[in-house]
Amino acid sequence: MPECLSDKAYCELPWRAMYVTVEGTVKPCCDFRVGVGSLRLHRIGDIWLNRFEAVRAILNTGRPGPGCQSCNTTKLGRTREEAR
């Protein structure tokens, strides 16, 4: 496991932003491996409120999410307090 994916993780992106591909796939960031929704199938508000909640819940445990393995965000691997 890369050093940045330690037993603690914090990333603010799922609370502050979203990445949308040209195909309409929605992700918490451009590095996230899998889409959490599609604008072709869901309303953007539903994706933000419902689909992103699963990613947020995982990150709230202090562990990196399943789509975070390719993350290059410097805040990953630090607690919320350390990232501020």
C-alpha cells in the first residue's frame, strides 16, 4: 500500500467539489477510479446528496475509499486537523 494510503485518510473533495467527465460520469475527483453516478441517469442533486454520501461515510472512518488508490491529493493520509 502506498504511504499516502495509511490507516488514516482525509480528503475534503467529496464535500466541496465533483468531477464530471465528457460522458457525464460523476466522480468526487479526477483521480477517483470509478464513477459514483451518471448525469445521463440521475439528477446532479441526487448524485451529490445520495451517491456522494457513501464516499463521505467511508472517508469519515479515516480510511481511504475504494476509488482513492490512485489519489495524488496531498491531504490524503492526514487527519482532518492535520490537513487544515
